[in-house]
Amino acid sequence: MFANARRRVFGLDLVLLHAPSVWDFRDEVILEGPLADVIPSTIQFEMYPIGLTSIAAYLEANNYNTRIVNIAYRMLRSPRFDPARHLAKIDAPVFGIDLHWLPHVHGALGLAELVKRVHPEAKVLFGGLSASYFHEQLIAYPFIDFVLRGDSTEEPARQLLAALRDGTPLEQVANLTWKRPGGEAVVNELSFVPGDLDWIDVPAYDFMTHAVFKYRSVADFLPYLEWLRYPSTMILNSRGCPYDCAICGGSRTGYRVVANRCAPALRSPEKLVADAQLISSFSRAPIFMVHDPRVGGVGRARRFFELYGAAEIPNELVIELFYPAPRELLELVRDSTRGWSLQITIESADPAIRRVNGKFPVANAVVEETLARALDAGADKLDLFFMVGLSGQTPESARGTIDYCRHLLERFGADPRLQFYVAPLGPFLDPGSRAFERPELGYHRRLTTLEEHRQALLGPTWRELLSYETDWMTRDQIVETTYEVGGALNDLKFDAGLIDAATHDTVARHFQIARETLPRIDAIMALPVAQRRTALARLADQVAAANRASLVADDELKWRASTGFHVTRLLARHVAGALPRELARSTQRLHGRYDTAVTPTGWRLPTG
Ligand code: B12
Ligand code: SF4
């Protein structure tokens, strides 16, 4: 009887797992090159979607025990980590796996197969933007039972767990793709599309800090391998975006296709500031605001900064701009924060290419006015991003990035706050983006099905990973031009004093190794199949070097903070807030009471 009560109170209802990009990357030698140089994760993309925290928090508020386990992070941290052994120790009726970013397809499917092998009785659930796009292909795999579609699955996940527990019909679970016992796929309507973003905690830092104690695991809290050295946190302005950049699966077109969303769901300035206050209560790490503060209009942005200023939040605030900003706005940012930085992705130095893509479709003089205003208004750091692989972009126009950055160096007197970066568009075109859906933009899709994307991830180089070519560049040219522009920018930044010799030399060395290793891998692929694996294994060290910092050094894009955690404050929050809530929840579970939180209001049925 005691054991039953214990299971009832402490038993897990859902485990959310995050897979690496490639399963099992530790046995593979793949030159993935610079695909993760400008993000905090390694090339295995170990950061999990922030929505896993909001799903877990929402379910816990409804008395479902939900745990996040970052398998990718654990595999990276320890070569001895055995996923099968670890999973065998975790028991739950449902295991959820995110396939949010398509470059996870190999890892996510590999992990799903393993879960089904270790726990044949458990149900395997998929979710995320890519899972939503490919739901019908996913449900055809014998080891996948459910896909929850859309960008807001917290409430549908609760409906699913309630239906499984009570044995009620699955037809009633919003956004669910599932199969009948005979294997026939059923696609329920994607009807849960809330119009705002205030009804949940997202990111749910309260849940995450509490989970460190509840599930006794710091490893599952840490979002990426280097977080303790370079901590960062985020607040989420919206789900969905009002803009329609051609290459973005998170654009207006993308969200309509993938999530049945017609307009972004916005988080209110009040909630955003409360989120930032919560972060500052346990960490001094910089806070990234995802999406331009003006996505919900300038008035809303102004209100956010006024509240942010009044709250006197000490953390540095990092914002991004999707279009030029006037002086008043940037001065308001300055006056509301203790420190702030800016990220701007213009993709190309050629305004004609920018017009085709849709981001910053203005003259270079207008872009530069915004840069000048931001520097005048005291931005601590201003990162400008370029891309190779765009519609209309020839190798020559991509090389134009170098001259343009030289011009910016002259114009801004090599201000060390203004830094430049380049990255390739890749490895895949985003499903649902205009680039993926509309051939007239000049992208030639090599890969279409989920299985094709899965196989492509095995490389052996990032040229084979690229899912497309364009009317203007072959895959070879995209690879070659990316390295050419990256190498030149590295030299330019060093010559202008923007980066030190150690940073420059690291990138130059990795970049050189990458370029030398590519033809050696090509030669190996010409060998008989049986000899390839051993020959590739001999290049493992070179490939590891080429997979890091071959365009941008590890430190260049990261913010150092004095500490990631205030451990004592975390503990105090836990004891004063989360622990009493957990006790109340346990009592409710003991009495079989679930689904007690108020179900969301303020969501609307999709209009098409
Ligand atoms: C913020 C952001 C990031 C942040 C990550 C933040 C985070 N930890 O989530 C950073 C900057 C690090 C990032 C990096 C990358 N990103 Co990004 N990112 C975005 C952005 C701007 C917003 C995402 C967002 O609004 N999420 C909120 C909602 C939609 O998701 P969510 O709350 O996390 O999750 C909900 C649902 O998706 C779903 N769900 C998710 N997982 C699961 C799992 C289960 C089991 C279930 C049931 C449900 C479920 O339910 C959740 C709760 O409702 C979008 C563009 C856009 N406008 O959408 C691109 C976007 C998502 N990113 C994209 C890509 C490609 C990447 C990179 C692979 C790029 C690269 N090559 O480096 C990396 C991968 C990083 C990694 N994993 O390590 C593409 C994805 C296209 C695709 N379908 O594959 C997008 C659409 C556009 C783009 N090109 O940038 N990204
Ligand atoms: S790339 Fe464009 S469409 Fe995508 S999130 Fe940014 S502004 Fe929105």
C-alpha cells in the first residue's frame, strides 16, 4: 500500500528528452564545420527548446510530475554516459522528444527507437516546429505513438495525459496526430492556437530552478555545455513573428504552415519584466530578449522599457532589431538598462538581396544610421551578422561582405564594440519557409522527406548536409565562399584591433584545418565502403578542430558574467516558494486530483 501511495505521489507522468543532432555522434566522424559557430551550443545543438520548460511547468501546475532530461548535454559532457542505462532508470508512461529544429532529426529518431526498446510499454510523443511540419511522416514510424502539433502544446499535452489516464477518446485532444491500434493515422484539428503569451510561464525559470532540487539534477537545468562559463538567459517576446523573411521557418508564412498561426502571440510588457526580475533574483547572466522589442508595436516596446527601467534590473539586456530604429528608441533602451547590447542580422551587404529576403530591405546608409545611433546611445556591444547561401547571392556578392565590413571599420573608426560575423545558411532550409516552399526564389531542394534529412546528417562533411543549392551557388561554392569570407573577416578584425592575436590565430588554425581536411575526406569517400570508416577515424582530431571556431572563436559571441547562479538565493526561493507548493501538489496527487489549474483563457480558434 505504501509503495502504491509513493508511486502515486512521486511517479513521473511525462519525461521530456532532448536528443543530440546525430545519434550517436560519438561513433561518427562528420565535418560539420561552422554550422554552430554563431550560437551558444556545440554542433550537437544541445540546447533544448525553451518550450519544454513551459510544458513541464504547466503540467506540474496541473499535478502531473514532469521531468526534463537533456540527453544531448549528458552525452557531450561524458563520453562514458550510456543513454540506454540512464533511460532504464527512469520510468514513465510517456516519453516526449523534441523535434523542434530539423537538424535534430537523426538524433531524435535514434533516441525514440532506443526509448521504445528500453520501455516497450511506454508511449513516445514528438513535438516542436519540425515535428509539426512532418507529423504524418513521423507517425508512420513504428516507434512513435503521438505528435503534438503547433507552437503552443502545453494545454494539448495536459489533455493528452488526462485522456491516457482516464481512457477518454484521443479524438478530443487538440493538435494531436496519433494512430489507432491497427496503425491507421488520425490527424486531429490544430485548433489550440492561443492569441497571447501571458497564460503560461515561458521560459519557466521557476520550474527549472525548482526541478534542480525536485529531480536532483543540475545537468538537466544547464541549457548548453559552456553555460557555467558563459551563462545567458532569455525572455520570449512572442511566439510567431510578423515579418516574412524568405529563409526563416519562424516567419509569418512559416507559422501559418506549421502552427496554423495568423498573428504572433505576444507576451505583455508586465510579464516580460516580471520574467527578467525573476532571472535577476538568481543570476547576473545577460538576458536576451527573443524578437525585436517592437514586434507588438512601438507603444508596447516603450512600455516594456519604462517598466524595465523602473524595476532597476542589473543584468545586461541584449536585444535584436528587425528594422531600423530611431534615436529616441535607442536612448530609451540606454536610459532603462544598466547595460545593453544589440544584435542585427542584415544577412547581406547588398540591399537588392536584402529586399528579396525581407530583412532590413533598406539602403546601406539607413542601416548605418541605426548602427551610428546605437553606438552613440552607448550600446556595450553591437554584433552584425551576414550569411552565405541567400537568394540572388553569387560568390562575388558574398565576398562583397568583406569590402562592406572594411567600409564600416573606416566609417566607425574601428570601434571595438562593432563586430562582424558570417555564417552559412544551413545545414537545412527551414521547412515552412518561403525558401523551402517556393521554388521561384531560386533554391533547389535536394532533400524533401524527413528520412532524406535524417540520412543527410551523416555527412561526411557539411557540404553533403546542405539540403539545397541555389541558382547562384553550388554546394561547393557555398562551402568555399563561406570559408573565404570568414577567413577574410577574421584577418580584417585582427588588423583593425577588434580581436586579439589568440582569437585570430585560433580561428585561422581551425579554418586552415577545415580546408585541408575537406579534400582528404573526399579522397576517403572514393575508397571501397569497407575501408572508409577506419580511414575517417584517423581524421577524428582534425574533424573535431574543424567543427569548432572555424569562422568565429568560442569567446567572440559570448558574454562573461561574474556567476551563473546565486546558489543561496536559489535555495531560499526553493524553500520559501516552491517547496510548499510541491507539498500541496503531493497531497492533491495522493487524492488523485489532477487538472486543477485554471485552463487558459484568451485563446481563439484559428481563422485559417
Ligand atoms: C529563439 C530561437 C533560437 C534560440 C534558442 C532558444 C531556445 N532554447 O528555444 C537560439 C538563438 C539559441 C536558436 C538557435 C538555433 N535555431 Co532558432 N530560433 C529561435 C526563434 C527566433 C524563436 C523560437 C521561438 O519562438 N520559440 C517558441 C516556440 C515556438 O517554441 P517553444 O516554446 O520552444 O516550444 C513549443 C513548441 O515548439 C512545442 N514543442 C517544442 N518541443 C517539443 C517537444 C515535445 C515533446 C512537445 C510535445 C512539444 C514541443 O511545444 C512547445 C511549448 O508550446 C525561431 C524563429 C521564430 N520566429 O520562431 C528560430 C528557429 C526556431 N530556429 C531555427 C534554427 C534552424 C536554429 C538552429 C539550428 C540554427 C543553427 N544552425 O545554428 C539553432 C539550434 C540551436 C540549438 N538547439 O542548440 C529555425 C528552425 C527551423 C526548423 N524547423 O528546423 C527557426 C524557426 C528560424 C531560424 N532559422 O532561426 N534559435
Ligand atoms: S528571420 Fe525574419 S521572419 Fe524570422 S524571426 Fe527574424 S524577423 Fe522574423
